[in-house]
Amino acid sequence: MPELFQTFEAMQKSEEEKRIFFASLQGKTLERSEDSKGPTFDDIRRRAMGINARGDDIVSLQGSFAQEEGFGVGMGLGYSRE
């Protein structure tokens, strides 16, 4: 799925470059859109799993995220919510 997003973003960037080029041929100046960094794929996955924590928060290490990092039930990760 991330590959699909990357492909789509590359296509959009290519189209934007074409628009800027053709506008410059007509003597107009277009500004490049800022590369706004939206949520990452892991952020979206976290929200879908119902985890309301940022990626750098230890609370986000639940479920498959904990397994990917090498933590899990009985594997030495302890925390408490306050």
C-alpha cells in the first residue's frame, strides 16, 4: 500500500512540474506547492487500530507495532498511564 501512495505522489509531482513549465512558456510564474507532510502510513495504521498516541510515545507500542519493535506480552516492556 505505501508503494501505491509513493507512486501517486510521484505522478502528482510530475504533473505539477509540467504545469509550471508550460506556464513559464506563456510568461507566467507559478509557485511550487509546499510539500506538506501529511500523516505517515504508520500514523494512519495507529488510528485505525484505535491507538491515540504519537509514534514516539511508548503507549503507541501496542499490538502489531509492539511485535514489529520486538516487544510484546512477557517480553519486558512495562509502562503505566497516568
